[in-house]
Amino acid sequence: MDNKIFFTGGIVKSGTTLVQKMLDIHPDICCKKEQDLNALLKLFITEGESLKPFVDDFNLKNYFPLMIEKILANNCNKKLMGLKDNKFLLDNIYEVFQIFEGVKIIFIVRNPIDNLLSWWDHHLRLADLGMVDQNIDQHDFLISNANAWSKINEKIISSSQHYPSDILIVRYEDILAHKGKILEKICSFLDVNLNKNIIDDIIKRTAFSKMKSDSKDPSFYKKARSDYGKSSNLDNKIKFKIEAITLKERENLNYL
């Protein structure tokens, strides 16, 4: 591939949209919104199977990255091309490294209490729109997804240990507290230029009020939870259960 490619993603409501917007503003980076790469991959494999009788050297590793590059190139004229994707990326971390030569991945993580409460807020918003089940109990939702949080972050941590030079884990709380420093860290990881003017522009354009006012769906944006659930009415028993389920991963991500 002539252009360098990267992916960014994480668990639902972990801050991936903020990072996608931050990176897409950079003059040397395009980072497109979430794509349904699972569906694309299935379609591509199906098409590939039908082509095998006619194409002797068809294989996923050679052709899928070319397809992604073409999708990106149609919407990007910058030297570094990125995609924000959650499910495909989390399901296929190791496969991504096998398919895309020289790829880098940025994972966004968030403490489980604020992450799960924001996930619940998001669920309620979708329920009001009739898009998800309205009858799910908050306790069941939080505990079920606490287990999901634990398993997904265990995979992220393990893969980052396997590919220490090619995976960067960024904590959402650190972005909120030190956006400029985290931008420097991300740009160094991606090997792209960064100066004060670029940092100032990104910080200005990704302020919460600015993103909400510019959005076609302002209801998507709620003031970020960043106090470990202190401002919520979360029952302490549920909180303790979540903490027990996520203990190992919280320790590895320096949330203890």
C-alpha cells in the first residue's frame, strides 16, 4: 500500500468518536467514521469464493486491504488513512495484523463505571427511538456488560503485549485531562507532524459544546462522565459487583 493505514476503536461509549474527530482534523490524517467492516468482510469473502475459479491467486490477505484502501482513497487525499471501527476491530485484532501490512491500532479505554453508565445512557436513548429493547433492567444491563468490558479489555491488553510497537492504548480520562499531551503521544505513535497551531485547532474544534452544536444528532452528545460514577445514583452493591468483575483489567490499565 502506498498510504499508511491505521484503525482506532474500543468499547461502545469509551471515547472513540472523540478520538476519530480529533485525528480527522489533523492536516495529514483522515480518520473516517465507523464502517460496518464485518458485513464488508463477509461480502468480500463471498465474492472471493465466486472468483476463485477465475482468479488463480485470490486470497484475503492480498485483496481485502486493497479494497479498504480504495474505500478510504475515495474520501481521503491525506498521507495517513484511518478508520474508526469497534466490533470488527475488537473481533479481529490478530487477523488485522495478518491482513494489513504495517498497520497500527489505537485502542481507547475508559474506566468501567463511567463507561458502563454512559453505555446505559446510550441504550436508553436508543430505546426511546424504538431501536433496542426498552424492558431491560439496569442492573442486568450493567452486570452483563461489565463482563463484556472485562473480556474485551483483556483482549486489548493481551494484543498490545503481543504487538507492543503497533498498538497504542489511550485512556479516555487522560484525553479529557491532557488533550494536548495525548495528541502528541498519538501523533508520535503514528509518525506524523504535530505543532502548537495544529494542537490548538484540534482542541478548539473538539470541545464538547462545539461538537454537539455541529452534530446532526445533538442527543448523541452528553456531558462526559468522568467522576467514576459519583454523580450518578448507582447502587453501591452494583458498583462493587462491577469492580469485582473488572478488577484484573482495571489493574492492568492503571485504574486502581
